[in-house]
Amino acid sequence: MKRIRQLGSYTMALGLIILLSAPLGFAQAGARQRFVQRDQSEQSATQNSSQTGDQPAQQEDQQEALFGPVHPLMVERVGIDPNQVLRLSLHDAILMALENNNDIQVERTNVQIADYNLKSFRGAYDFFVEPFIQYRSDTRPAPSRLQQGVGGIPLSSTETLDYNISVTQQLPWWGTTWRFSINNTRTLTNNAFAAVNPFYNAAVSIDVTQPLLRNFRIDQTRSQIRIQKKAINLSDSLFRQRVIDIITQVQRAYWDLVFAIRAVEIRQEALELAKTNLENNRKKVEAGTVAPIDLAQSEAQVEQERQNLITAIGNVTAMENALKALIIGDPNAPEWRANIVPTESIGHLAPVLDYESAIRLALANRPELEQLKLRKEQKEIEIKYLKNQTLPQIDLVASYTSNGLKGSEVILDPDLVPPGFAGETPAGLIGGPGDALRQAFTNDFRTVSFGLRMNFPVRNQTARANLGRARAERRSLDFQENKLIQLISTEVRNALQNVETARQNIEAARAARIARERQLEGEQKKFEAGLSTTFFVLQFQNFLSQARLAELQALVNYNKAIADLQRVMSTTLSAHNVEIAPPTGGK
């Protein structure tokens, strides 16, 4: 089998880029490269070739077929249409997962929910318009002659119609709240001494409340908005983490499917070989050169290989369903009946990477650390708010009101009122409701007030306890960070070790497979010369099938180990050219 050797001298950083951004045994960004194993040294390769000699061209072709792209599995399986072939590269599988995976959709929706929550908190700064209309009729006994009705009726009757409107807003700075109001009242009374009836009261006012200590630098609304901005970034980080996890799962499921299909091919070849041996033994039994018991052994071997093939086909369906569950979102999609054919070749490229470089990448990129940082920032905002709540509440309150009064003139009957009450109504009081409102805007009749409103909790235990709890939670996050860094360091160590172990397993599995091929070849020659039995030939056939499966599994494990290494270093997105737009509301 041809070996591709990496040429040139690479620095550690360049080697790291190759590992993380170049495809490892699969197509990436439109460019396909195939990497196969190279022996650890030219000397060991020379020694192996001198000991074993050149492998036959047929054997090399078999290895090329073993590790090259798989062929469609054209057998009947539950829920699968063998003729509905779906050829799928790893890159295409990842794109399908990004578009369809339900877990990714859930996290994407969570980002949108966090953005809507931020808009909801910002709604506290909206203008609130409050129209108010009310009619009231009041009739009661009049204890005073001045309150009696016309003609000395001993009761007071008043009809009032209020039609007001006000606008209120809390400003996003300094905790200021203002209110602008326009109040209008129409009053109709039976009072005999009313100079105008009905009369119209109008008032235009503005009220301002300004905190001076508590809620000045930060209040509940501002703290919620700042915390929610961090929550949007936190949701985005969780979304990125979920995308990384799903891409890693897709890679593992893809290579598991490749292995499962290859295992079927190996089992099919083993079954055909067992059938060939059975036919040869039948001929030899008929010729009297082999004992009939050897024929029974060959028949048993055929049935055993048939069982192995059936099991392998069932495993393909399980692995295929696992991959479909990751890349297909709709449970009724027609792709569930598709016969998936992976188009990638199995191979590996030994990474140029050391622990220090890997841990630096992990600490810089892991979304868990970013999430913990955002939670600490959220907690700092909460602490700032709760510390402010321990201060006394001292608010500056100010109000300015301009009034107006108009009405319809009433001519008092001198015979019905005491002397001195009869006379003309002042012209400034005569008018309608519009006149009263215009008079209010002239600022001729003003009311101004300002003062301090104070609230001093005696012990303020609730606020102090809340502040203490928040500070304790903040310290807990520091310990969680140390624990997380330790966990990441352990994961990086284990991932690097798994990559190295998988690479060494490839070397060992390949050597074992070559040895099993030589053993089977030699045993067949001995059998043909009458120096061996069918039992040993079948045994070495089984050994070779197991060795080929072991080598294939070693290569698959290596690709899965690389995927896990990318995950623990959080370089999966850049390795697969996946970019996620930053959130719009978290700034």
C-alpha cells in the first residue's frame, strides 16, 4: 500500500494548525485529501520488507479496498430501501446536522428566548400613557346654609365628570421617574352661591422623582438588563458548545458506520472463502484424500460465518440509525429510508502536538470557561445592585402644576341670596373647558413643591443577607473555575493519550494483520501439500478476519480520538470551517 509522507520542516504551531484545520481522513472545504499511515521510521519499514518481502499486488488491492470508500450495502434491512442510495461525505453530514439536529435547534431557540427576555426588561423604559374618564354624582344633606341649593333646599348635589390623561416614564439613567399630566374636571352643582355653573377645572402638571442614594447608580431594572445581556452571551456560548458536541457525535457516528459497512464486507469475504473451502473439501472427500470429518468442520465454519454476517448487517442498521438521528430532524423525513453510503476513506495523520500547546488552546477556547466567566460577571452585577440596596432611600420629589378655571355665568337672584352675594361674575371666570385648559398653559396660577422622601430601615437585615449570599456565591464560582481548569487539563491529557494510543494500535494491528496473512498463506500451502488439516486452515482464516477488523477498528478509533481531541480543545468549529454569528443583543 502506498504511503504518503509529509514533506518539509514544520514548526510546532504549523503542525498544530495542520491537525486542527486540515481534514483527518475526510473531505473538508471542498478539498479532499487522503492520509494513510506511515511507519515510525524508514529503518523499521526496511526491516519489515527484508523479512517479509514485497506483498503481492492482489494483497495491496485488497487493502486498498479495505480502507478506501465503501460500497452500497445492497441487502434488505428493516426500514431501509437499498435502492434509495444517499452518498454522504463527513462534511455533508455535519452540514445536515447543523441545519436539522433538534438539540441544536433547541439551543438556537434558547438564544432567541434570551434576546426576547432582554427586550422585555427594556420595556420598563417605555412610555406609559394613562387616559382616565370618570363620572360621579354626589347628593348629601347640607349642614350649612352656604352649601344649600337654590331656594334654600337643605341638600347639596354635585355632578362631576373627570377626563384626564398622563404620560409616565422611567429613565434609563440615575433611576429618574417623571410624570406629565393633563387633568380636566367638569362640575355641575346646585349651590346657590356658585358664581359659575357648570365650571371647568384644568391642571397641567409634571412630577419628578429622583433617587439620591438607593437606586441612583443602579436599580432593579438596570441590573436585570445588564444581567440579561450576559445571559444572551451565555446562551450563545451554550449554543456553541452544543454545536461542538453534535459535530463530534456526528464524526464518531460517521466512522462507526464506515466500520460497520466494512465489517460486513469482511464478513462477506470470510463467508465466500469458507464456502470455497467447503467446495474444495467436498471434492477431496469424493477423491478420498480428506476425511469426511473435515467436511463437517467446513460446513460448521460456513454457518458460523453466515451468523457473523447477519450480525454485522444488523449492526450497520443500528449505526446508520444513530447517524440519521443526528443529521435528520423530522422523524417522518424520507431520508430515514435512505441507504447511506459514506464516501470518505479511512486514514490517519499523526499529529504534531504537545501538551502545553493543547492546554493553551483548550483554556483559550473552551466554552465552559467562557460560560463561567459570564456567570461571574452576572454575579458581580448582582452584588453591585444588592450593595446599593443596603443604602438608605432618599428621594428628591418635585412637582409643578399650572391651574385654570372657567365656567358658565350664573346670575344670582338678590331675593334668594344674602346681601352682598349678588352681582356680576368676573369676566376672567367665564368660559368653556377649552378656555380653562388654555389658562392652565399660561402659568398664571402655579403650584410648586419639592422635598425629600426618606426611608431608613433600622437593621436592614434582608438587604445585608442578600448581599452576603451573593458574595458567597461569587466565591463559589472561583472554586468552580479552578475545578473546571483542572478537569479541562485532565481531559486534554487523556485525549492526547488516546490519540497516541490509537496511533500505536494502528501500528500493532497492521503488523498483526500482515503476520496473519503470511500465516494463512503458509497454512494453505501446507494443506495443499497434505501437511495440514482443514481445522487449522479455517482457524487461520478466522484469525485473518479478526486481524483485518482489528486494523479497521484501530483506524476508526484514531479518527474518533482526533474528533475528541478537537472537542476538548474546542477547535471543532474552526477545523470544519463552521462560523457562528455573534448575538445581536448581548453587547
